[in-house]
Amino acid sequence: MSNQVSVPKSRKQKAKHELKELLVIFFYLAFFFCALVTYSMLLLNEYHVKYLNYAFALINALVITKVIMIGEYAHVGKRGETKPLVLSALWKAFLYTLLVFAFHVVEEVIKRLIHGAAMAEASRNIRIDELLGRSLVVFCVFIPFFAFREFRRVMGEEEFKALVFGKPEPKNPAVPTKN
């Protein structure tokens, strides 16, 4: 007899789906953030400044992935889903950018508190210009991201996959396919 706990198939499928969503979001964000790090590295190299911070880009991609997943769990932007797709995608990109911005502000305050700053000093020393610049980049990255997610929501998962990745092979070989 096995000591392994039996998990209902639906839970396994849900966990598998959530992990897949997490990985897709993470790799999408990691691609863009690593591209920005590469651009910064090449730009700063012109001034003989050594800059290489792919680890920060990957950690940031993972953190923002979790922020997105928490926002989706909390149904952020659901009210905008009745609008045309372009407006819905822009609305969600804007709302999630605000969510990421708020998270980064809280993160910066906590980092400064951990390093011994008083609360007033910690919140006063936040570089809002840097956070707003990062938020602008995040907003630009979110626009196509949420546009694709809105297309997927409206079309349905299977039809979207078939459109983007091609038609899957039929599961039942007895069923004829169109030529």
C-alpha cells in the first residue's frame, strides 16, 4: 500500500494549469526584462560602465508574475471585460501597472526599513521617478500581454491555441479530418 495521498484529478489539473500559467507569464516577462538589461548593458558599455544584472530581471519577472496571478485571483479588471477588446486590454494593462507600482513602493519602503531607516525617512527617500519609469516600461510590456489574454478569454482556450499554434491532431483517429 502506498503512503502517497490521492489528489482528485481536478485538483491536479488545476495545479498543472496554474503552473503552466505561471511559467508562460514568467517567460514572457523574463524575455522583455532580460532584453532591457541587455540594452542597458550595451548602452552603458559605450561609457565604459560595467552593468550586468540578469538576476534582478529574472527576480522582477517572477515577482510581477505573482502580482499578476494574485490580481487575476482577485478579479482585477473584470468590469472592463464588457468593453471592446482593445479597451479591455488597455484597462487591464493600466490597472495591473498600478498594482505593480504599488507593490514596488511597498517593497522599497520595506527594504529601507530593514536597513534601519525610520518610516518617514524610508518613504521620503523612494525614487518615484525611477519607479514611474519602470512602470511605464511595465505598462508597455503589459499591453500586448493583456491583448493576447483578452483574445484567449473571448475565443476560448482551444480555439486560441489552434489559431496561434496551429490545429492540433485529432484525438480520435476514426474521425475523418477536412483536407
